[in-house]
Amino acid sequence: MKSINLREKFCLALLGVCITVTGANAAKRGDERIVYDGDYVKSREEHGAAWADEDASLQARLAELEAKYGKRPNIIHIMWDDNSLGQVGVPQMNKVLGFDTPRINQMAREGISFTRMYTEPSCTPTRTAALTGRLAVRAGMHNVGFPPHGMGLHKNEVTIAEVLSDVGYQTAFVGKAHQGDIKQSYMTNQGFDYANFSMYNQFPFIGWQPGGMADGLFKSQWDKNYTIDSGFRPLGFVNQLEGRKGEAPRVFTGNSRPEYTKLIRTHQEIVVDYIKTNADSDKPFYLAYWPHVFDPARAPDSLTSNANNWVAQSLEDMDRDIGEVLDALREAGIAENTVVVAMADNGPMHELAPLTQEPWFRGGKGDYLEGGIRVPAFAWWPGTIGEDQIVGDIVTVHDLFTTFISLGQGLKKIPTDRVIDGIDQTALLLNGDGHSRRDYYHVYTGNFLAASIKQQFKRVWVGAKRGLIGEEFTNVYTDPREKHLKMPPYLWAWAPFDHMKERHEALIRKYPHRSPTHGRPYEGIANLSAAAQAVADGVPTTYE
Amino acid sequence: MKSINLREKFCLALLGVCITVTGANAAKRGDERIVYDGDYVKSREEHGAAWADEDASLQARLAELEAKYGKRPNIIHIMWDDNSLGQVGVPQMNKVLGFDTPRINQMAREGISFTRMYTEPSCTPTRTAALTGRLAVRAGMHNVGFPPHGMGLHKNEVTIAEVLSDVGYQTAFVGKAHQGDIKQSYMTNQGFDYANFSMYNQFPFIGWQPGGMADGLFKSQWDKNYTIDSGFRPLGFVNQLEGRKGEAPRVFTGNSRPEYTKLIRTHQEIVVDYIKTNADSDKPFYLAYWPHVFDPARAPDSLTSNANNWVAQSLEDMDRDIGEVLDALREAGIAENTVVVAMADNGPMHELAPLTQEPWFRGGKGDYLEGGIRVPAFAWWPGTIGEDQIVGDIVTVHDLFTTFISLGQGLKKIPTDRVIDGIDQTALLLNGDGHSRRDYYHVYTGNFLAASIKQQFKRVWVGAKRGLIGEEFTNVYTDPREKHLKMPPYLWAWAPFDHMKERHEALIRKYPHRSPTHGRPYEGIANLSAAAQAVADGVPTTYE
């Protein structure tokens, strides 16, 4: 429960105006210069003084840790695809679903389980949010890229890797980036010292190959009579690149299923090796490990008892891999100076692939319902994050940008010429339940605002019904599956939600969204095949 | 995982026939004389020898305990209304739903959480199942009684209280029985030494009063012009009785809301007092505490943060009460000689009352879907039931009858002239996950078989679609919400499920169901009001 800060109120009432404690304290760390969204600004006005006091105590704890370990904490952000809150990390749900995630369950018991971690509803926007601390729509990254798109993250977006590099971290990216296929969007051009990253998602690996699920892609499937535009179908694309900052990346693997199966293992080995190699470095590290995870290329007899379900088996394998990462940290002796956040990037894709269960919430990937955006998430930092915590506060993937940078003492390097949606949640990590500084979230699907969440209430702006009647409300405590979206009991919330939206839109008028960034795909890749180059040459770079 | 018992198989293969170890060992305890349903008999043929070995080891442990404490274990069965697996006992779900059940969560951590405890889909049948160990339909108790019904549990049904009384237990019933309003059905006439029990459910307390939800019941609401049959509306009914075995029970409370609120507290006090009073008795006790729990008569400012939701608040109160029961056992020094099973009686009534959330499963009370029959359930027995277990085996409320009687060494007293559905699950309680002796359940709604469950598969016999196409299947691991009931992937299971149903129905032909038992309500109540007597006199006792 957040209480009104009486000290600040009193000051305002007696003096009419006074220098707020908030600004004064926050200025020391750079936080006050950041352009935040309306509802956080409003809350900071109410609680700023208390938060500043809490921050002072948190900074003292972090300074102690830095003195003890001789450097700021290492940061690992593990983020996988398409998973709903409850599918991993809850032992009862393991039994319900018939597969086991003992290592994530253990991670949860050794740290925090978040029960209201919100993401954007799809891979690309969530990953943009984690990288930039911004709603993806602000960065023009609300679209989902497929090969060969000629689209991606703009070079002027400032990523967490750039900020943390700037304050002395070494940075690495391993796994799925899905931030586009244009040169400026490569992770090697977005601040990472090392990156082994895919430009798109897993579909090209899993299904876009002869005999796979892609209907009509391959030459053998082309219409023999009427095909005029031979460039319509992309053959020869590439997905996974590897490189170092400032160098031309190289294509790391082909697109076949065996290569993909191997890639998943290789990524895990790169991560474990990275931890071992950098454990004793003078510099702390930031590592984004966003594994591909899902692999249908399995012999049936290797599958879990959750019969014939490679999604479940993939999650069991991921669970083992996450356990190995934590083991590696312990074995390297750096567990107590490393914060690990592990989470999914959005809800399950169950409408498209019923193999991915929908255990708790309604809706799935792409959807503004809880099933699309409320993900399993865990934080682990032995000795600093207390054990066995269930945290019910609202927190979002955007917050990790600001929080990790705060832990790295880099708040002053966050750009101040744009809106930053991520809020510093150091207090939530270190002090636990009830210490979030966020009580709201604006949920975008594509480039429009679909719903807004405040406390346990949610208002749908563009719902299943057309027009005014579609502006339904729900209470996600009493109706967690959002089956009874309705208006009359929540008419008291009509104006407050309108005001919230107006605050949000006023700031957009001041800081307009970036348009999607287009360009020629695959530029600057050292070893691009002729076939991929030919495909890239056919992609339009302008639409006028 | 159950492995095929090779020893037994080998014996059969070599000798063609041999005396099974099963029969020989089980005979010592009386288990082999009981008439069980087909699928258990089939499994016992496969695993009997291994189970007999396990039983011998379990009996040795129980004998040690009896020697240590000087008596067989006390048994407490707590069972509340209308709750789905996950609504209590899972800390992550507490945060999801916005209310807390810390004491049940603690109970779970100190013992077993069952994740596949199945009940019948409604109060009356589930309670009959717990009392008799039989599918309620076999006892003619598939109907739900409301005042004044003139219907109830037949005197020739043998209850757990009768069997345990017979082998030296003292027995008590406190709370909601819902086993009917005819004299033979009173808990005081069904084996309980002491009973404070309601004949119906909570609706008469909660809503059947002036200003309540009952439309048209009260004289002020009667049609002034056309009411001819003045006996159609029941005025003057009673619900809660108290008495001792063999004595005429007395009406314990009126039906007003304040009296109901007080009754809930009184029941809790009776239970705690019963534990204190009987802790040092020479006789062990069996206590059925089936609390009323749900109380809408609350000041709004006393409610939990799960705003204005008295169902959530009632569950928080129940959680506190269950904690008090466990505390009382510890304080009385008998916790380690007392097994407590706490559970719900069926799924939430969310179709009728959306206040009761549907967090995990589809369907609710009355339904054959998992949401109707898969309930939260916990077992606690410090020192004997291991801590922190999540048990994914199938177990049903019927099994508690046989299991509790087995713990009380009363298997030989279970009647052998009828089908007993309850299976002795002592191995599951003491040895945990993977030790259930049940892998099936036949789900009745009313008096017809609606679905059958085997392993993780379920076949619907009377589904949402008419005729053959309604005979759908599901896998409750991969589709736990039963959204994708379908036939083609499970045609391999068509014949096996048919065979299972044929085994079940063949036994019914041999042991036909009892018809519902009718009679004059309220006979033998010591202090019945004239108004209630008048109502009782108007109830038909025959329908021919």
C-alpha cells in the first residue's frame, strides 16, 4: 500500500511552494532529467520525498556491495518466447501441465516471482522495450519483421548496451534479437561488444524450409502458369549473425533444422563460457541471453510425459539451461554480484499453435488481454534479493532498462530528448512486494493504444465490440480471466482513465513517435551469399 | 510412473496360474473382500504384488506410530464449498487474485498439495461420496436438496462415522452436511457421536429471508390475485441441527443473516474446543469439519483489497480458521498423531455468481469439466507426511473414506454387499507423488455418466454437441482448460474408453443404484416450530 507522503503535502500547504525533496535528491543520480510518462510523474509528485529517502538507503546498500566486490553488479537478462504466467516456476502448475521446470522453480524460491510483469504483446516490440526502455511504438518498432523486411531499430535509439558501455560495462547479446535486418539495427551496431543474434524470429528456422510449414515459398510449390513476379518469394535470406562492435558481422548458421537445433546448444555454451571468461574481469558485464528455446526437431521418444509435445520438452530443456547459467555463476564465484532476471517476452501463441497451453489467463500473444502480456518473470541475486518472495506489484519489461542502468550507476547517461517509459525499480528488486513505483501500464497492439491498466483495473480502448460499447472495464483480481468485461460497475473510473489517457497523449504530441525505419537488408554482412544478396537487392527501401 | 510388476508377470508366464501375492497379503486387512469398480480391479491385477509389499512397509510405519502415541491417528477432514484448484494454497495465485491464504499456503508447504483431487460436481453428491466411499449415484444421492425436500441419505448406507465408531473411534460432524432433511439422513443417525449439521446448503441462510435474493418466497411477494396453492412456498423451514448419537436433535439456530454469521464462528469454536477436549482421550477421533465459510453479511470496510468481494474475504477468514485448527493441534500436542485433509467440495459457482473466480480451469460447479471437479486439496501430518510435496496423481474424494478407515484399521468393517468406489490411498499420503493406486475417475452429473478420466485423457460421454459427435476427448496436460475437445487425435482411445465404461456398467447391473430416498422432513426434531411442522406436513412422501 502506498501512503500519501504527509511531509511533502504539509510543506505545500504551509508555504504554497517549496523546493521538493524529490528533485534535490534525485538530481544526484540523473533521474530527474528523464522525460517520463504522465502517470509516473503524477506518482512521483505524490511520493517523491519518501522515494528519495528509500533511494538513499538503497544506494548505501549498493555502495557496500560495490566496495565488497570491487565492481558494480553483473547483469543477466534472460528472456524467452511465448509463455504465460504460471507455465513455469509454479510447482503446482508443473503437475497441472504435466512437465517440470525444477530449476526455474528453484530460482523462484531463491528470489522473486513476479505475478504482474507486463510485456508488450509480441516479440519485436517487447525486445525493443527491453533495449530502449521505451514503448516500442515510440521507436517505430511496433511491427514484427520477417525476412526480408528491410526494416529495423533506428540507429538513434539509445540501447541499454550503449548506456552501460558508456559507464564501463562490457556487453554481450546471445540469441533472438528480432530487431530487424537493416545494418543500423544489428546488435553489433546497437552497443553490444559481442553479439550472436537473429534478425528475425524462429519461424525461418522451424518452418521455412522444404517440407516445412511454409506454404508456397519454395520453387517446387510455385504456380507453374501464372507466376510473373519472381521476386515476391524470399529465397536465400539469412537470420543469425555474429560479430563484435564496429566489425562487419558474419552469417553464423544456415536455416536448416539440424543447424537450428545445434544453434540452441551453441548459444547456451557461449553464455556459460562468457560467464566463466568474464567472471574475474575488472569490468562488470551486461548479458542479454534471449534463447530461441522452441525446437520441434526431436525424436518422439526423447519427449516428456506431456505426450508428444515438443513445446513442453523445449521448456524443460530451457529450464535445465537456465539452471546451468545459475550454476555457472555460483561455480565462477560471482553469483552474489550478479542480478539475473528471467522472463518470457509475451503470452503463448496458443491461437496459432494449441500446443502452447493457456493455463491462467484469457488471450495470448498479440492480444491486450492478460494472456498476451502478463508473463512469468523471476529475479535472482543471492544475498541481495531476498529468498522466496511473491511480488504482486505492477512492473513492465521497459522498467528493466532503467533499473539495470540504475544498478550500473548510469542514469545520467539515459537520453533526455525523448520519452523513457521504463521506471527505476531498484526498490522493488531490493525491498520486494509493495515497493513498485509503477501502478499503470498503457498496452499497445501494433500502433494503437488497446488498453490501459491502473492498479487492478483495466480499461479497453479498442475492444471486441465496436465504438463506445467496446470501451469495457475489468478488475483483474476478481475477474482474472477477463470473461466479464463490463461498463456499469466501473463508470466511476471513466473520467480517471480518460485523464490518464489524456496525460499519455499530450506527451506524445510533445514527443512524437518515430516512424518505422526502412532500408536495404543485409548490408555490411561480411560473408553474405549471392542468393541472399539477390533477395536483399529486391527489397524496396522507399514506399513513395 | 507405474512399472509393470515383472515378478507377477513372470510367475503367470511360467506356471500358467499361481496364487497371487496380492490376495494373500491384502486378506490380512480386509481389503480383498471389498467390491471395487472395474478399473481398480484391473490395476490391482497388474500391480497387486508390488502394492502388497508397499502395504507391508506402510503398516510397519503405522504400527510404530501407534506404539509411540498409544492410539491410532486422529483424523480431521476439512471440506469447504465451491473452490477451484489454485484459488487457495498457491502463493502466486494469491497475488493474481488479490487475496491471501497464508495459512493454507503454509499447510501446503508443510505437507502435500494435490493437483488432481477430483470430487463430484456438486455439494450433496461430494459429501455423500466422502461419507460412504461410493459414487453418490449408487446411493441415490445425486440430487441436491433444498427446503423442504423430504429426501436424504438412506439409513442402510454405511458411513465413515459408522465404520470408525465400530473400530473404536469417537466421531464428530461440524458444519454443512447437505445430506437431506429426513430423519434417517441426520448425521446423528448416520454414526456421529456428536453432530452440529445443516440439512441443506447456505442459500437459506444467505438469501431466503425478507430482503434477500429469494424472489417470490415471502408472503409480501405473493401474487395477490391468483395464488390458490398456499403450500407451494416453504415458510418455516429449518436448516441447522445439533445432537448426539441416538438422541433427538434440536434446531440449533434460526435462518437470519446475523445468526448465520454467528454460526460460522460458533462452528470454529466447537472444532477448536473439540480438539482441546479430546486430545488426551484414550480413543482417537474422526472429525468432519465442513464449514459454511461464505458470508455476504459484512461491512464493506472489513473487506480485503480484492475490492468489495465477500467471497474473497470469506476465503481469507476460512484460511485463518484452518490455521487456528492446525495451531490447536500443535498446542494440544497431538499434531504428529493427527492427519488433516483440507479441500473443497467442487468447483466455483462462477456461472451463477461471478464473484467466485475461475482462475485455472474451464467449467464450474455442476460441470464435468475440470473446473467443476478438480479442487484444491492438502494433506498434513507432521512427521509422517513429508513436507513441501506437490502430488500430481489422480485421487478422489471417495478415496478418503477407504483411506481414513484404513488408517483407523477398519477395512474389515467396510460393507461387502455393495460397490465401494473409494480406494485405499495410504501409500499416496505416506509415500507421495507417483504412489496413487487410481488412474481413472467416472464423472457423474446428476444420474448419468458425463465423462470418464483415465491418466491424462478424458472422454466426454454427454457433451455439448448431440450424439456421437459429442463424444469428444481431451488431454488435460496439453489442453488443461479443455478448449480443444476433439476426436480424431484420440481415436486410439475409443475402444479402451469403451471397455472402461463397459466394465463400470457391468458392475452397476450386478449392484444396481439405490433410488433416491423420500420421507417426511423434520421428523424427530426435539424443538421443531409449529410453522416448520406445518411445512413438513405438506411435503409429499410418495409420488405414485
